[in-house]
Amino acid sequence: MAERKKRLSKVFNYFCAEDPFAGGVAFCSGCPLELTLRFTAKVLGRDIVIVGTPSCSAPVLYGQNIGSWHKLAYYSCLMTGVASSATGITRYYRKIGKDITVVCFTGDGCAADVGFQPLSGAAERDEHFIYICYDNEGYMNTGIQRSSTTPFGSSTTTTPVGVARRGKETMAKNLPLIMAMHKPPYVATATLSHLEDFAKKLLKAKEKKNEGLAYIHVFSPCPTGWGVATDMTIEVCRMAVRTNFFPLWEAERGRFRLTHTVAQPRPITEYTKLIRKYRHLTPEELDRLQREVNENYALLRHLTQLGEQA
Amino acid sequence: MKAKGKGEVKVITGNAAAAYGAMLCRPDVVASYPITPQTEVVEQLSRFHADGLLDAEMVEVEGENSAMNIVAAAAIAGGRVFTATSSWGLAFMYDAVLQASGFRAPVVMVNVNREMPGILAVSSGQQDMICTRDSGWIQIVVENCQEILDSVIMAYRLAEDFEIQLPVMVNYDGFYLSYLAEAVHIPDREDVDAFLAPLKEQPERTKLVPGEPLGCGTHGILEGFMELRYKHCAAMERAKKKFDEIDQQFGEFFGRSYGGQIEEYRMEDAEIVLLTSGSACGTAKAVVDRKREEGLKVGLVKLRMFRPFPREKLTQVLRGRRAIGVIDRSVCFGWNCGPIYMELRALTPEIGPVPLLSFIDGLANMDITVPHIERVIDTTWAAARGEPYQEVTWIPLEE
Amino acid sequence: MVKLKIYTKYEAGWSNADESFLCLDTGSWRTQRPVVDKEKCIYCGLCALYCPTQCMLDKGDHFVPNLDFCKGCGICAQECPRKAISMVAEGEFQE
């Protein structure tokens, strides 16, 4: 008989409410968004107002006629209007004396591209809400197109691999860093392999949003779009952290600190080999990707050192 | 019921009048973004706020698209809201404008008419109003600075009415009214509170509340979608009569009324009709008076409500006339005529095959002058007498 | 006067979970299902935490999937630290 742990993982202690979503909702098998949404709702509680956008999450967040897939209050937007609608809702409630918890839940296509302007404006104005961006590195709901956070070399339907082209030519935008440069009260990166880290960041965001924007960037591998086996979602998250492709950090008004340090970062190939969208990459292209990872991490290290000195 | 206070008369610009109108109605959330010729509206509101006269959440946004999303969402959360824009800004916020009307958010916005891009122009024109005529908003057009202030107040009564719940756009000519200073009577705030008080006695509209399982913006599927569109159209229909009632009550309360959907000027025995909207009506009334002195039986119909289109009122007032001349301050692409003229043509089955003439004038700050209007009336009178006429006349371009 | 069918009491596109709470039959999607070996399970709960559909049911000393909603992704089996879960093809089960 195996030795039994007497207690469940302490992550369970972070849940303050039941899952408000229906048992069966329209996310792909193994989708990280489904876990992120259910997890976030259980950690933050029932009286959050979700602001959503057309995306992979829209078929679940938005209802169908009178019916709804979950018990939360929500407001549906177009991609251009998420951060601004959240601003309108929270400003009205502040006027009547209530600092409610509004959570924007969008993908990278909205946050980094078409919805970036209002997000940037809201961050600069210290608006009081939480903005969660799930970064699945593309426009997935429309069938896997590239966005500005799609990494170099990725094969997508608008950056396909063929004789004339070899996937996306440019490096990804470092959106969490860009948001941190607005110096809002709280910016953090998180992923699903490190759930306690994520839960802590959600709670910190809930507290910090009373001073201004709290932004969390969640690394979300898309099994369907990236070519990852449905059971490998969490492992891909873990490997992204272990290779420093996606370091876990937080920044409060521009003061950075790492929330998880990787002692021996693995080479990026250990990450890319799990993902089919990179399978065409040559050793030179993989080197470029590795250099980008190294440079990004070096910059982050500098910023965290400055954060320690301040 | 009558207003109790005296108010005060100030010489202020049209933009300032709009700002006063909004300030008196105590909005909860105001979104500000500058664009000529509207900028003074948001400057004035910011000034009111800084001086403690306006207790609102002021949001200096980074673009008009955000401005509309902010006020629409705040209205759905239950608030009273205000913003202002013009031409390009209106175009930039277009997706949010559709959202506001589709969500039935009672937003009140002033749109200071300016030519739409395509040809760069920082000048007056009604093309921006025309570009949004199918947005599902209620659209009003006004003639002078007093009417701007009064219409903003009436707009809140209309937008937030439980039977309406539609966003209202108050249009006024950029440059002609925005920067024109006139003597304007500013009512006391308590009187405006009293005029808007009937809204509090109505049932509460559906709101977004944390903790309640209500979501705004569900996917409309088949009949569910059609039903919502139907309800939206039905609400627009109700807005016509409601607007007339509100205008009448405003008249009883403040001593000024404007006729509701349309104003009829010297129309009782008019044989020919001049129809136009906006600041040109002021000049048009003077020309109608002059022509009347010469013995011509001409009258003016001032179009105040553009959306919903005052079909019944216009049918009633235009029936039995000998010719109708419409001055448009915009164009209808694809029909090669003025847009209001084009909409009037749709009434022909009801008003009969009377000569209808389209006059395009006043684009990009071209003045619609007394001689122009005289020419319009003369041409319309010639058509009434059975002479051959040109359907569309671009007044400033023709010899 | 036309009589119309009414689909919603609201004037605009509101949904109300109390009036209509939707649910998909996602259990019918899967082609394999998790089978938990109670003896190997150490009741850490990682399968329940990592399950995207959050369908793992707490049985006091081990977890089992709610087959109404389990999509068969296999994350629970992959993440289990004791390899107490195996994914078995649906065809193996007669229902």
C-alpha cells in the first residue's frame, strides 16, 4: 500500500468559492483557458464581474439568448472595448462608493493588438480593475492566426511554412514588460504548472487593483493551435518556465522581482521539441530563438536587481 | 408644473451650452477626448469638475473608441453618462456606438457636426450624422445655442425613459453653433432635477450587478436575435411620440418648446415648403418672412428629430402642398442627392406625387446664405407652377 | 395587431443563469477515460487541480473523474506524481 499524504495540496486552500461554470463547456480537450477561468473564479469568488471579448473564451463567457454557461455577472465587448468597458463599469461603481472587482479576461490578440490602446490608457490612468491576458500566442478562435505575441518561427495559418516563407519572421512583443513599463500597481506573469504562484498573484491583484491596474499575463499553450498533445498542456507550461522562455515575475509600480528562479535553465530545444509549430526550425533559427530568450531573461535580471536596490 | 427658479442668462458658445446642459443633469461618468470643433465641450466640463460644480467621474480617455465604450458600460452598470465627439471621432467609436444602441444603453452624446474624412476638412457639415443614421441611435438636430442646452436636458428624459432606453445623439453644426456666442438662459440646477425627477418614479432598468447571474451581451441566436432587433425598432417607434411629449412638458416647465419631432414655421397656408435642419433654419426663417412679404405662400419645416424619422408628422404636414425643396448639408452616396431629400422621397406614396427638389449646400463651412435660400425657394416655386425642374442642385457649384 | 412569441423578458441581450443555466454534454467527446488506481493514489489532489474541466470528484481518500464531463484529455494521468491514473480507450467499456 502506498504511503498516503494526509493533506491535500495547499493550493486547495486558495479556493474561496465553488466553480461557477457549468460542468460541460465548449473548450477544447486539454485547454488551458478552461483551467484558468475555473481556477480564477474559484480563487477570486462569486462577486467578480467578468469582461470578455470575442475569443476562445467568448462561447463560454457569453450566453446564448437567455441562457448562460456560468453564474457570474459579465459584460461582453468587442475586442476594441475591453479595458475601456471595464473602466466605465468600475468608474460608475466608484462614483456610488463601491470598489467592485472587475476582471477582464482576454487573449493576446486583444491585449497586444487590437485592444492594446484602451489597455494602455487604463494602465496609465490607474483604473481599478484586474486584466488577465491568456497568452496562447495567436488568434486561436478564428483558426490559429499569428498575433504580435506569436514567437519567432511559429507556423500559423497566416505565417505558414512553405518555399516562400518559414513561419513568423519577427520576434514576439514582450507584453508583460510593456505593461510593467506603465508602472501600474501590479503586473505579474503566471502559468498553470505553478498554481500556487498563480493563486497568490490573483489574490495580490485583487488587493492591488484598488490602487490602479493589476495585470496578469498567463502563459497558455494551445494544444489545438500549437500541435501539443492534449495531456501535455501543463508539461509545456512547466518547460516554458524551466527554459526561461516564460519566467515568473511580478512588478509593483515598476519594481521587479522574480517569484520563481530556475537554477539550471534548460536549452530552448527541450521546449520547442514538445510543440509541433516549431518542428520546421533549423538549428540557426533555434539559435536565434535561444538568443532572444537569453536577452529577455538578462534584461529581466537587470530589472529585478534594480528592484532589489530601490 | 413650472420651474421655480429664475436661472441666469449668459452669453456663451454652443459648446459651452452643451457643457452646461450636461453639467445640470448631474452625469455620473463623463469621458473626455478633444476633437475640433467639440474640444471646448470637454474643456468646459473639466473646468466645472475642477471648480466643484460637477461631481462626476471624469475620464480623460486615450481615444474616442474608449470614450464610447466607457460611457456605454457605465450606463449599463446603471449610471448617467455624457460624452462629446465629432466626425472622425464618431467614426473611430463606431463599433462602440453600435454596441451602445444594441445594448440599449441610455447614453447621451453631443455630436458637433463636421465633415467626414475622405476629403480632409476641419469645417462644418452633416456628413458625420448621416454616416451613423443606421446605428440605431436617436438623433436630434438643433438650430441655436439655447436649443443645444435644452435638448441635452430633454435627451436625458428621452434616453433614460423606461419605455425607450436608447442612446441619444444631439447634433449641432460645428463652427456655426459650436463657436457662436449667444445669450443663453441657463436654468437652475434644482429645476433641472425636478424636470428629470419623473424618471425616478419609473421602474428601474436592468443593470449589471456583481454577484447576480446577469450578463449583458449574450449571443443572439435566431429568433432570440430577431426579437431583440424587433424590440429595438419598437422602442425607436415609441421615441417619436415620447419626444413630442417631453418637448411639450419642457415648454410648460421652462417656457420654451420647439415643436418636438419637427417645427412648423408659417406652414398653415403654405403652398410650397422649404425643409431643412440645423443652424441654416435660422437664416431660412428670415428668408421665408421676406418671401411672405412679397406675397409668396412659403413655409419652413425644420427637421429636429432625424432618427427615428418623423414619418407620420411629415406626412401630415407635407400633404396637399405644391412643391417641396429640401436643403441638405450632406450627400447621399449612391443616390446622388441629399440624404434627407432621399428619405422624404420614401413618403411619396403618402404625400402624393408632388415635385420634390434636392439642394446640396453648406458643405465644409460654405455658408447657406440668404441669396442661396432665395434661389431654393424660387426654384421650388417654379416647380410648383409646373415648370421643368432639376432634381438635384449643388447650389454653390452652379452658375 | 400581430401576436408575437416571446423569447426573453429583457429589452436587450441579457442572459440570466438563474432562468437558464446551460451545459454541454462534454462527456460524449472523449475517446479515452482516466482510470484511478486507489492503491497508488496518495490523495495529493494534483489531478483535481490540473483538470481543465475541474471534474475530479473528491472521494475522501482518492479522486475519480465525473464521466458526465470528462473530456479525456489525459492531463490527470500525465501529472499524477505516482502514475496512479491510466488513460483507457472508451471502447474497453461497455455501457
